[in-house]
Amino acid sequence: MNYKKHFIPLESNPDLFTQLIHQLGVSTSLSFHDVWSLDDEVLLSLIPRPVLAVIVVFPTPPDYEARLAKCSDLTPKNEHVIWFKQTINNACGLYAILHAVANGRARDLIVFVLVAEPGSHLFDLLEKCASLDPAGRAAVLENDANLELKYNAVAMMGDTKAPENAEDEVDFHYVCFVKSHLEGNLFILDGDQDGPVDRGLLAGDDLLCEQGIEALKEFIRGHDHGGHFNLLALALESE
């Protein structure tokens, strides 16, 4: 794909992710946390609940784009989730974050912030994008100078040295697992694909329930090329 814009990659760091969403206007009751295991009950118990979204970071194989082209379970016209087509190079972390907070219960917490603080940048962005098609939404993100400024400030704060050239390709990709804010289905949202993937009804709000964990494991098994996976959970800490 020929990109019009290039961003510095965002480090897979829950503190940076949390800082970015708070700057954009998400309630401070929401934060990201590392998921160290999907099997160890003790480690899972350390994560606040409910978990409203999970971002998976995984190594991209050489044939990743070819595999995406063969996906048959996409729902490009699905109106139950807000999905953004990625048109900014190396910004998959940003797209995953937007997918996490634009859907499910997290979306309601953006509205709550607005009641007290009119003008939340993220709320305004979602208002602009709600009625647009994927091309229109992509253009909104590409032209959002304030979003780019906030993103770049956080991206430069990671422990890993940022690439000197934003156009340099990276070997890892971010996708988001989140429940629809309009109905009860679990979706996989990947800006590199051509639409959301509907994984069916998810009981309850916690994505680290048994059903959600199995969906995550299935995804990891399907993308395991001997690489390294990171998982970050967006959790509501007030409950």
C-alpha cells in the first residue's frame, strides 16, 4: 500500500497507551495493563476487571498481506462497531487504541468525560467519523493535526529507541479484540484488513472471560510463526 503519511511506531507499553487515551479524553478510570498469561489464574487475577478490550501485538510474517487478501470472514458494512482502515504507515498501535476506546463500554466513558469537560478531542473525532464510510474516516485521521501531535509526543517517550525515519518498516502489528457497543458480539478490528471480523456473541463485558480467552488463543495459534506476542488489556478500574 502507498501511504500518504508515516508515523513513528508506538512501543507496546501500557503506560504509554494509557497516557495517550487520557490525553485524548478518555476517563482516568480506564487504563491499559500487560497480560502476562492467558492460562495462569494468579497472573490473570492481577488485571482489574472488567477488561473492555484486548490489544494483541504479534510478529508479521512475510506473507501477511497475502493472507489478509484471502480472509473470507470480514464484514466491511457492519454498523455495530466503529472500524478504521489504516492509511497511516506504522500507526497500527494508534488504530488499535482507537478501536479499543471507540467501541464497547469504553465509548460511554468518553461521553461521560464530555459532560464535565466539553470539547474532548476523542469525542469530537468520533462524532465526525460516526456517519462516514471507511475512506471518509481514514481522511479524518490523516488530517487530524492535534491527534498526530499527541501521538508523536507519546511515541517518543518509549524505552525502545524510535526509528530515525518514520517510513522504516517494522515487523510487528497491532489488532484489537473488543465487544460492540450496540450489540453483544466480539469483534477483531485490524486496520490492515478490509473490515471487522465478527466472532459471535460474547456473554458479559469481560473480554478475559473463558470465551474471550479462547478467542485470543485461537488468534495467536493462527498467527504463531515462532515469534513474540504481547497482550494489553484495557480495564475499568473503578469496579
